[in-house]
Amino acid sequence: MIGWKALTLIGAALALLWQTRPAYAVAYLMLLFFFAAPNLLERSAKKLIVSRRGGEQYLFPGDEGQVSLVVQNPTVLPFAWISILDSIPRNLVLGTRLPKPVFSLGPKQSREVAFPLLARERGVYRLGPLELFVGDFFGISTWRHHIAAEQTIVVYPQVRSLPELALPSRLSFGNFPALQRIHPDPTRLAGVRPYEQGDPLRTIHWPASARTQALQVKQFDHTVTVNCRIFLDFCQDSYSVSQFFPATERAVTTAASLAAHIIQRGEACGLATNAVLNEYLPESTGISYDTGHIHLRPRQGAQQLSEILSILAGVCPQNQKDFLTLVQESSDALEQGTILLWVVPRDTPEVLKAAADYVRQGRQVSIFAVEKVLHPELLHAAPGSALQVFEVSMDGEVTL
């Protein structure tokens, strides 16, 4: 380009020297091509409007998606070619190289372009900025511009189904006998007794009253609906160096699968972890976040599951707070009858001691070891035991 400009200046000098009409025509034409046209192209290109279509996207590993961009030309100048390069992280690129579409755009027209995505690993990814390239019809000049248009792609962790995890029925989620008999459950009939003054009429058992020829009232089991809270150990020092990456990812998958299982049953589930968040913090009134300390209070519903998975998508290990400190600091915030699900690398004596303290308080604790079980005798605890240990195998299955 510099050579062409120099040649243009030489042509203009020769035109002034020769002072002939053909020489002036060539000089004017060269000045138009190599000075006026690039300036006009740059001024027009700056008026191009590039926007992203859609907001945040949520994918699971293995899912394919796409990013859509809309390019608008509000000017009367046509563009011979326009090319866009998006800053897409490698874990989202479909194929071996970043896509760079090229297209023309006429006056007052718009064009939508799409980039395919492939979610490979959980995480929170920021797309952008965009690089916009514009060229003229003669290939003389190219204009390049950066556009700060960002977009967030959240790749959830893997969620395993119950058959894959072998979780089941022996994990007592939901209602359990109350410590104080103050919450009668009308769906759980325990027997009948003679009517006493003050008993509600709706509790009268009419068939039993007809048989005994005396009023009988229903007796119900007393239960409370409990919350479940998952505690995820994400302290770096808790994991072995040789198994760090697979074990931490297995821990996240286990926590996500437990949360999905609980919430899809219609129960309330919360999350606590000693981790830090990578870029993304869900907008929730139930979350409290400090460096190395994340809490999401138990709630029901699909929105709660989405927030838990979004947190687990962005968690990163840290060394500022260990697991037992997290458990201790969370004890005051636990609701009555909360079932505790601890996802840890190993069932160390310290972890078991802390779990036993909660069991003595009348709570139920289930421990999921993602690296190794140090106390195999606890694997064979009776279903419904207050303290249970499960071993998460290398392929993500839980050994009972």
C-alpha cells in the first residue's frame, strides 16, 4: 500500500511536469483510488453496527450451539467484502480453527452470520471482542476495527442419571420421622384412637367408628419435610497431586448429579463449597459469596437447579479455606433436619469425626469419596443409617 501511495505521488508530480490532459487524468484517478477511497471506506466502515443476537447460553458437555451476529450497514456505500473474527475459547471451537466468514453487504442492508460451538468442558467462557475487517472492490485498502461485544457461554458440569450413579432408594431424601411430634402428616395413617373433646371432625375415621359403635379419630405419623445441602470440598490440599484434575471434576459431577436428583424429586437442595468462582456469579437472592466460601440456601424448582449448575460450572479450587472450616462456619445456617451430603476426596478420620458430631445432633450425613474410601466398613451401613459412605468410582459410578 505504501508503494502504491508513493507511485501516486510520483504520478502527480509527473502530471504537473508534463501538464497534459492524460497525465492529469491518471494523476486524479490515482489520487482517488489511493487517498480518497480509503478515507471514505474508513468513515463508512466506522458506521457499521455489529450486535450479538441472544444473551447468555447454557450448554452441557458435548452439546453443540452457535453464536449469531448481526451486521448492519446504515450507509449508502456498498462494501465489497466484510469479515468477522470472534474471540472464541479453544474449548468451544468446533473443528481445528476459528471460523472467519467473508461476505458482501449492500447499502442499507443487514446480514446475520453464525459461528458453531462445541462444548467440551465445564466452565464459564467469555466471547469477544470482535475483529471486523472491511475491504474495497479493488483490493487496494483494508480497514480493521475492534468491537467490544462480549457474550457469556456457561457449560454446565456433567449430570449423571440415577442408573449411572447407582444412587437410590437407600439415600433418604425427603420426609423422615420428626424428633418432636408436632407435624402430623395426613398422608401417613398410623392407626386410630377414641375420640376426645376438641378433636377436629375431619380427623374422624368413620369406618372404624361404625365398626366399634364409638367415634374413632385418625392417628398420623409426625414428619417434617427436610432440606438437603451439598457440601463440596474444593480445597487444593485435600486432593492428591497425581489425581487432582480427574478427582476434582468427578467431585463436581457428583455434586451436580445429586442436586439434579434431589430437585427433580421436588425436594429443596442447597450448596456450600470452599471454592472460588470463575467470572460468573448467578443473580440469586439466596447466594452468599466470599473469597473461598460460597453458599446457596436450599430451595426447590428448576431455577434453583440452574443456579447450582451455574455455580458448579465456574468453581475453581483454592487454598484459603479447608473443608472442615467450611462445615464449621456453616453449622449455624443449617435448617432444622437438614440432610448433609458431603462430596470429599477421602473419608479421613477428621471428616468422619465431624460427621459423627452432626449425627449426635440428630442429623443424617452421607459422604461421597471421589478418590478413595479409607473406611470400607462404612460402605455396608444399613439403608437409612444416619452415617453412610459411598465410593465414587473412576467412571463416575457410586459403589454401594
